[in-house]
Amino acid sequence: MNFRRGHDLPKTKMVNEEVPVVGSNGIIGYHNKVTTKAPCVTIGRSGNVGKPLLTNTDCWAHNTTLYIDNFRGNNPYFIYYFLKTLNLENYRGGSAVPTLNRNHIHPIKTQIPPLPEQKAIAHILGKLDDKIELNRQMNQTLEEMAQALFKSWFVDFDPVFDNLPAGQAGALPDVLRTKYEKRKLVPDEKKLIHSNPELAEGFPSSFVFNETLDKWIPEGWEVKKLGDVAMPQKGKNITKKDAIPGIFPVVAGGLNPSTYHNQSNTNAPVITISASGANAGYVNLYHNAVWSSDSSFIDNTITDHVYTIYLFLKKNQKPLFEMQEGSAQPHIYPSHISSLEFFVSNKAITEQFEKIVENNFLKIKSSILETETLTQLRDTLLPQLISGKVRVPVG
């Protein structure tokens, strides 16, 4: 196979069309020109050095990558998996800015199986990756469905508009009348009043103007601080050095766990809000207990409605980011989180909502567990298949 250095393309020069621009960490934008025909196999040249990436469409290989322009008769999908076993990050050079030079990896001596076996190996590993990706997409859809329902009930107040008496619509202020007319266009079968009339009756049938918020809200609903409903707690810092290897993710300032520990200081499910660093204010949901380190948390010892609070915080992700204090090291404290305005409906509505979305999140949890098993199987099989320790039937 032959590697070429990727091509320069500043963000300002990208034309936002169909062609993905692949950098060392994945897709970084879109363009209207192609450097590499599908399947596009790249490895990180700078940044995430040595990481192989597979793109199943024509792409633009960015100058932070090396890309294969000639597979020399080998199966591209097999080559992608093969590259994952070579630990190419060990071939990087440079001290200030480590980079991967194609001239350093071209001389690597390797042995690869015949093409029919390459295709069989790629097929097995590809099926595992396809299922992992399908699970990821399903989880994303399930959460988006829960977020859409939260927005419908507690932001757009759709069931309240559906409950409004027809004669009252003419007396609505302009801002509400516009929403009411738009809501009338939704088919009845998609409305709560049709699918669950008993629950729909629990929603108000009128709005009142809230002077504090300067907006219209459902009659009878309260506006409280989140801290009055579910007070976030501050985690207890632990360093990688002090963490004892175990099964509990350590949640600090990053998007992903920083390490794993043998103890937890939360119950599941648990919401974490990163406390410092570039991602201060980032909200995540864990379906198993974690060690909350450089983060705040809300778990089921604090509220019976963890999923509802999580969806509320995700809806308020931007306001949380804007609350960051400090320039050199941004911080988000429990006091920031607890100050967010929170609508409190009647208990029956909240409990019913929690029950509905809990079903979504339990499906997500099950899918995550399956994905972890599939990932472990793939990562175990990968080196054994590539090395020939495990052979696959061909034909």
C-alpha cells in the first residue's frame, strides 16, 4: 500500500457540501471536492497521531492525515483493521509537535494473508462494527425522542394548547395565538389528548403571565430554582495516581471518564456536570454508578426524577456554558447549576413523564451493555485474526 500526505484546507476555504473533510480525529467539516475515492483509509499524521480511520464515502483527506492512494490489490477494509494492530503512534517523530512521516512507515515489514482471507476477516470485523454503530444510532434516536417529548411538554406546552377551549383562542395574546394556530395543524392522533386523554386532563387549560420571567406559563405551574427541586452535589476530587483500578468511571472535566476506580460516590442513574476546564458545564448521564471527581452530580438519592432533570439540563446546556467563571481555568459550581429556573408541574405529570422516558433510557442502558460486549469481542478477535492465530473459513 502507498501513503500520501493529506491536503491543506483551512476552515475558511471549505465549501459546505457533501464531501467529508477527514482530519486526524475524524470528520472536521465538509467540502465540494474529493482527494480520495471510497473507501477512504487515513491515519493521523499530526494531532491524533497514528489513529486509523475508515470513511465509506469519497472524501477530502486533510493535511493532518496520511491517506492510502494505492492498496496494491489488497482489500481496503482489511487494511483498515490491519493498520489498527501496528501501533503506528510509536513511529511518530518531532518533540514539540509530534508527527507521523510516511517515509518512516513505508519500510515496516509485514505479512498479510491472501485476498480471499482478507475479505473474510474484514467481513467478520465489519459485522461487529456495523452492529456497534447501529446501537449508537439507536441510542441517539431514543435520547432525541426523550428530548423532543420534554420540549413538547415543558417548553412548548403543547398539551396545554391542546386543552384550550376553542372559544378562548381569540382572546390569546399574539405570541400564544401564533403557537396555538401552529399547534392546531398537528394531526389529532399525534396529540396526548388523543393517545392518553386521562393524562392530558392533568395539564392546565389556560395560561397566566409570569412577571418574574416576563412570559406566559401554564396556569397553576410554579417556577422554582433547580436547587429547590434537586440540589446538585460537589464531587470529591481524585487523581489518576490515587485511583485504584476498578469498574467505576472517574468523571472529571473531560467529556469522557479520565480513569477508573474501585469505588463510587454516586448511585445510578447519575447526572454529572463537568466542573472545570474547557468543557466546564458539560452534562452527561451515566447508567451505572461513577466516582464524581471534578464534577457536580445529581443521582437518585437527590431526586426521584433523574431522567427529567437530565433532559432539563441538556436543554439548558448553553446557559450552563455561559455561567463559567474564571478565564485561565473556567469553573461551574453547584450554585450555578442550582440557580437555573425550573418549571414545576403537578406531581402526576412529572411522574408520568419520568416513567415514559425511563423506558427509553433503560433501552439505552441495555444497548450500551451489548455494545461493550461486542467491542470487547472485536478487540479480542482483531489481533488474533490479523496475526493468523485464529483462521477463518474462506469460500
